[in-house]
Amino acid sequence: MQTIKKIAVLAAAAGLLASPLFALAVDTSVNVSGNANVNVGANFCSRINSTSSTLNNLVAKLQNNRGKFRSQMLQSLSNRITSRASSVAKIRASAKGNFAADIAKLNAKATTDAQKAAVASFQVSVQAAQTTRQQAIQAAISAYMTAVQQEITNRENTVQTAATTFQSAVTAALAKAKSDCASKVDSPTARATFAASISSANTTFKASVTGLATGQLIALAQTRDNAIQAANQAFRASLQQAVVTLKAAFATP
């Protein structure tokens, strides 16, 4: 019966597609910054043009980072899919070969028509269970990937809106500062008004992009893992029943 026990293990491995070990992690860290760390010290009005240039460069950098985020996330996701698929394919190929070899050993040990029929039935049952599990797991992973890609798109759109709002606030703050300076508002007052506006823009931007998608991605991963666990449990139940039936056939003279 050692051969039958070994086959049960190999059959389980042959159907492997994903488990917590093979889960695809997604980095959701914020990859843009709205911090306008501009020196607005003394002689503010005499330096307003250089301040404007610094802020415009910051906004351009912000927009560039935002544009890179989605492509980086999707490329990272694609790389992980390829890597996991390659690992799983190697495991399946190895286990499939071992399973076929042990089925051959069982056939060699089968001395009656009933035992030979039992081995054939066992092989068909296990392979069918493997296929069912693989299809269920692949469906769970595909649904997860589709949902993650949508979350990435949603996140990028939210960041885009926040960046546009930030840019508008910076433009308004600069216009106000230039107007104050042109109207001979004293430099400290113009500086304080400008700094408050930029600080508010930073705070609004950070609040808009902090923690985006993280909770939803965790929920999606949990849904995927639950589906994989259910597929594995169903496969083990089918495998155990097939092993019981096979053992019964070999126990009968």
C-alpha cells in the first residue's frame, strides 16, 4: 500500500497551481509626492519668480511620477504572473511524470481484471479532480488579476484628480502671491499667505492619495485565497475517496 500512499501525495502535487506560498503580492505604496518644500524666507516678493519656477518644476515632476505609476504597477504584476506560472508549470510537469510512473507500477502489481480496472478508474478520477481544481484555481486567480488591474486604474485616476487639484492650488497661490507683491503688500504678509496656501494644497493632496486601494486589495486577495482553499479541499476529498476505492480493489483476492 506504500505505492498507493505515494501516488496520493504525487497526485496532490500534480494539481498544484496556487496556495498562500504562490500568492501574488501587489505593492500599493504611494509613488508620487506633493510636498512643495519651497524656501519662502526673507525678500519673498523679490524672489517670487524663482519660487514660481521651483513650484512649476515640482508640479511637472508630480505629473511625471503619476504617469509612471500605472505602467510600473502593471509591469510588476505581469512579471509576478510570469514568474509564478513558470514555477507552477515545473512543479506540475515533475509531479505528472512521477504520477504516470507510479500508475505504471500499480498496473504491474494488478493481477486481476478487477484490480486493473480499479487502477484505470483511479487514474481517471484523480486526473479529473486535478483538472477541476486547476480550473477553479485559475478562475480565482484570473478574477483577482482583473480586479487588481481595475483597482490600479481606479487608484491612478484618483491620483490624477488629486494632482490636478494640487496643480490648480499651486497656480492660484502663485497668482495670489504675485498680485500681493504687485499691490505692495508687505513681503512677510504675502509670504505667510502663500505658505499657508501651499501647505493646504500639500495636506489635501496627501489625504487624497494616502492608503489608496490597500484595503480593497487585501479583500481581493482574501477572496482569491478562499477560492483556492475550497478547490484544494474539494480535490483532497475526491483524492481520498479514489484512494479508498483503489485500496479496496487490491485488498480483494
